[in-house]
Amino acid sequence: MAHTNPTPPQMTEAYSWRGRDVIGSDGEKIGTVNEIYLDEQTGNPEWALVNTGLLGTKSNFVPLAGASPSGEAVQVPFAKQQVKDAPGVSGGAELSQQEEAELYRHYGLDYSESRSESGLPEGAAAGGTAADDAMTRSEEEVRVGTTREQAGRVRLRKWVETEHVQQTVPVRREKARIEREPITEANVDEALAGPEITESEHEVVLHEEEPVVEKRTVPKERVRLEKDIETDEETISEEVRKERIEAEGDLER
């Protein structure tokens, strides 16, 4: 059963895929992109010629419909075994209509006969057909972006530190003191109230204060981590290639 074809990648997106690893829908590495083939009518990337097998000695065509970059590799919506079982082609600068139709059937994609002779390697010189005497000129373009990398890690760590604290605390102590008072008219009645001659004892309990230490945990402050974003500017330089077209031979002036 044929499926609706996913959108193929753009020319500028697929241009840098040559030499990258190809990863299947099952997560298995299929091979390495050797060449990108374009649709001769639209100029869009249509096929990737992938080196597979031991030491890359075998090549298979993989549709670029639904392909997308995955890190440094290219992810395709086909399993590794399906790619390895793809029908072989004669090779060359173009795919014939029959070869392309067989490949489309193998991958379960819709195929239109208007795609006839559409497989053209990217960057190959197009001499044109009997109905088309135009030549396509291409240029490399630089696309600059940013990637997020881990630069470091920061964490909060709390530990217990013991500190010696010394404080002065006043304490009170009771001490016994003997006081003698003479017999006067004011206290003579109290002095003679008891027996004249007797033996007796009197005890006084003495008290003193002792320092008491009580420790309690008291929250002092809260500490949290915050991230600030600083923006810097960096200059990127790269070389790009441009195709030029000039005419040779006998031309009308």
C-alpha cells in the first residue's frame, strides 16, 4: 500500500549531509551519505546514495522524504534492513524511470511518472534534454546558528560547622552570716519568752544558682541558585563556493 510522501528537505539543508552517518527508524546505523540526488524538475533533494555493507562497499538509494538531521547524523523514516533490501540500480548520473519506480514501490511511497529521469547528483553539470536547454547555477550559502553546550555545573552544599561560644552569666549564691544584737527594751520580751536554760539547734538551708545551657535551632537565612544569561557576539568566517557560467565557441555578437 502506497503512503503519502513526506516533505523532502530543502537544498541548503541537505547540501551538508554528504559524509554524515545515516540512522534508520529502528535506531540502527545504515551507512554514510555518499551523494545527494536531486529531482531534475524541481531541483529539490530526492535521493541519498548511502554506502552500506562491510567497509562501505555496497551502495543503496534511500528517499530523502521525511529525512532530518539528528545531531551529527541524518535520520530517515526507514529501517536498516529495508534499505539493505532495496533493489539495485545500474548507477550513473541519473535514475531511469523504471529504477525510480521500483525504488518508490519498495519504500511504499507514491510515485508519479512525471518524475521520469529525475535522479540527478547534486552539483552535477546538467547539459539539459531535448526539451530543455537551460543550465542551473548553484551557490553555497552559509547558515549560522547556535548550539547549546554544557559549560559547567553549580550546586549548593550545606555542612555543619562547630563554633565555640563563651558567654558570662551572673549566678547568685546564698551564704550564712552570724548577726548578734544586744538585748534592749524593744526585744527583751522575745528574748525571755523561752526557757531560761536549754539546748537547741537551728539549721539554715543555703542555695546557689547554676548556669543552665539550652541550645535551639534558629533559621538565619535562605540561599538559592539563580541563572543569568549573558549575550556575547562572535564573528564566524567561512568560505562558500559559487558556480559561474560562461559561453564558449562561435557566438553571435
